[in-house]
Amino acid sequence: MSESSRSSGSGLITIERHILREQERFPDATGHLTDLLYDIALAAKLIASRTQRAGLADILGSAGHENVQGEEVQKLDEYAQSTIYQLNDHTGRLCCMASEEEKDIIEIPPQYPTGNYVLVFDPLDGSSNIDFNVAVGTIFAIFRRRTASGPGTLEDVLQSGREIVAGGYLVYGSSTMLVYTTGHGVNGFTLDPSIGEFLLSHPDVRLPRKPKYYSANQGYEKYWSEGVRRYTRWLQGEEGSPMSLSLRYIGSMVADVHRTLFGGGVFYYPSDTKDPNKPHGKLRLLYEAMPMAYLIEQAGGYGSTGRGPILDVKPASLHQRTPVFVGNREVVEKAEEFIATHDR
Ligand code: AFP
């Protein structure tokens, strides 16, 4: 079925309808998770409309200045951060939030009620690519709170990926897509800008059985371990490999994982020796690795640190980094094998 025929006509399913249908699986649901997901979709529409005007920032004014309408122009990542925050701070659904952009947990202002959920997010992942018109994205995960009531605490945020109740990403590319899961398979929605609605365009997403691409910043190969270097040779068809994959790397995790999900293969950002302050690579466990591993596993794949499942790692701190390997299970498991053999 073509994209246009999937998203138009009598079979048209909007994100709202889809989220509500998901809620029907749980007769006791309060609707709070449903509303939370719907607000993330709303934030995405606002962020998408700004990212599409990104190149105009220089004309209309830059961060810290006013544009021709007299409004202050924010940098896009600040805009994404404040949009997600403002849509969620007062709803009574969250006990706290945490963002890649904020040092500490984000409390709910005392004048508003607190709720049962925790939202963690990377508001604009890949933002250094914006100047080059490359796809960027938002990554998110939702947990149930662990403390009983009152303001959320670190204990509510520092949960392992096994505790995620919903997660996914938005990609702001040639079209805007929301891809998410509540633990019952993965669904993809494409924003139809003419009606301002996300429409179900990719139901029940599964990784293709045949891997096609490997995706890593090979410019850093000299900083990689022996195991990761040999693994890369294996992906290229050496080291006794039965497959030979094509290389694709954008440098925007959302876009690279999106292609891996739909095209098959592996995306990895391993540990490296490039920066002694970041021995575990660049990516953040809570805001990048865990939500993506959760989603990829829901689509039949696997997410690993190179030594075991990402979802088993309990974060010790908010901005902890981790090596990441996500994609087809057998391809990711091969990374674990090479690392176990060569990187003792
Ligand atoms: P920015 O948000 O600073 O652009 O970083 C993006 C990112 O966190 C992730 O989206 C990419 O996969 C990764 O960094 C790219 O890092 P390298 O530039 O080191 O390859």
C-alpha cells in the first residue's frame, strides 16, 4: 500500500484515535498516559513548525534578539525544551521531568498538582545538524513514579529501561513522524501538515529480517577498542561474516535509528578513548539509549551496551552516558561477541 493510500480515506486513523484505542486495553486506566502522549504529539507539531523555519532565523533574528514581530527568537533547542515543559508542567499528570538540557530534575511548580508519571526527554537531539538542514528529533520515555505522592524525586527518575511504560521519538525530516510504543508493538504516524494531524502511516513496525545498513561515526575508529574495530570489519563482510552491509551515518541519533528501524541493520556509538571525560561514548542512557532500546526491542530488535541489554542498566545519575548498539538482534549480539572476545 502506498503512503498516501494508507493515510487517507475511510481507514484514516489519527494519533488521538489510536491512543484512545490503546487505552481501551486497560479498563482501569485514568487516561493520564493517553493525555500525556497526546500532549507530546502536540509539542511535536509546534517544534516541527519551528524546525521547518530554521533557516529563516538569521533573517528574522537570532537567539536573544527580537524578530520582526517583536517576539523574542529562541534557539531551537531552547524552544523545544520550553514547549515540552510548558505543555506538561501544570496538567497534574507528572510528578517531575528530566531533560538532557537541564542539569537537575525538573520539578512541577508548587501551585500545580503532581501526578503518577515521570517524563524524560531529549528535546532536540542532533541539534548541531540544524544549520545543515539535516533531520533532527525529540526522544522521550515515560515511567510510573516510584514514590507515593508529593513532588517527584531522583528515585522516580532513575529507573531502568524495563520500567518504561511508553517511549519513542519524533523525527523532523522531510516529513515529521512520531514513532512510539506503549509496550504492545510500535506504530509510526506521519504529520499531514495540511490538516495538522498525525495519521497512522506505519502500523505494527517490525525491523526487516535482512539487515541492510551499519551506522557509526567511523571517523573515530582510531579511538575504538579492538573488539569494536573487528566488529566493524565483520559488518563490512570480513572476519568470517556472511553479510556485507552498507554504511550510512547522519550524526543525528533519531535519524540514524529511524533508518535502522525501517531499513534494518545496526546503529552504534561505542565507548572510545577520544575524550577521557567520556569513556562510555557520548550518548545519554536516560534520554537517548533507553527509549531507543525499548522501542527497537518492541519492534523485534535488540539494544545493547556491548556487554548486555541497555534496558537492564539502572541509571546512577541523570546524565550518565553509555555505549549503544541498537538494531537487528543477531547483528547486535555479534557486537557483544566481539567485545567479549577482544576487549577484556
Ligand atoms: P548534538 O545534539 O550535539 O547534535 O548531538 C547529537 C548526538 O547526541 C546524537 O544524536 C548523535 O548520534 C551523536 O550525538 C553524534 O555524535 P558525533 O558527532 O560524535 O558522531
